[in-house]
Amino acid sequence: YLRRLARSGGVADREPWLSQPVISILLPVHNPNRDWIAATVRSVREQVYPRWELCICDDASEAAWVRSFINEATRADHRIKAELARDHLGISGALNRARELATGSYLAFLDHDDLLSPNALHSIVRRLQNDSADFLYSDEDYVDELGRPVLPHLKPDWSPELLSNCMYIGHLMCVSGELFDQAGGFRSAYDGAQDYDFAL
């Protein structure tokens, strides 16, 4: 699975920040691997930046343990919210349903086999101290079964030309809630490439 990396910044500078937005992380879930989704949720809870909420939409997973796991997670941390869909929505529908749970001014997107490095959200908010931004993204890396990084994806600065040829942004992608709503969210007609469609 994937470890999502954000460029590092020190954590000691968090307190003086004038802007400390809540970041709502949207997590669509459908028939996940138990160990991987547990690691995903744990990586969110281990963020050094505390002003986040995890908005999970279970997209009608078949195994009963998935709903039990999600319900337990919401009880363990008040910042975790969940919607348990009865009918299969597809990934775009599940993301849009998770957005309905979100109250943060920024939205970030995870898959149920992703990991956030502990400083990922901190790095995003640190960047927002310089000037406002509606769209941010980070580097990322694949990790093996032992957690070792094996395939880094180091991304360039914003490049419309590159984006017109490939979805280089990937995760972690973070957008303002206002921009998300203006764009109309994710479109189910593009399930499987919904993040690329949204970025375009």
C-alpha cells in the first residue's frame, strides 16, 4: 500500500500560527484489508497537527467486521465521523457522502490503503501560514510489507502542462471546501479516475 508523504516542517512552530484550520479527511471504504485500514486510521490519529476530523463513508462493504471496526473507531476518537451506506455508491458517491459529514475549511482525500506520515497535516497547515491556497499536494512513497519506502514519487511544483498529460498529483491532495463545492465534488461517471477528473 502507499505511504503519503508531505514535505517536513518542524512541529515547534504550531502554537504561534495565526491560521489553524480544521482539515477534514475524506475516506471512502469498500471491502478493505483489515490490517491496512487499521493502519490508515492509526496514521490519521497519530498526526502531530491536532485539528483534523476523519470522515469515513463505508460503501456497503460485505464483511460485518468493517462496520464494527468503523463504529469502534468513532467511539475511540470524537474527531472520527462515519456514514454507513446501505447501497453501493461507488467511490465518487462515497467521497461525496463523506464530504457531507465534513465541517473543516479544507478537505484532504485518503484511500483505505494509504498512510499519512505523522507531520503530513502539519506541513500543509505550515504552508498555509505564508499565504492562502485553495489546492495543495504532497510527495508520496510506496512502502513494502515491512513499512520500508521503496518507490518515492517526488512531484514538481504546480504544472498545468504535466497535469494535462497525467495525474501526477495523486495523494495527499488537499483543497479548500469552497473550491470543492464550486467544482461540484466528484463525478460518478469517472469512478476510477475521479481524482484526476476533479483535479482537471
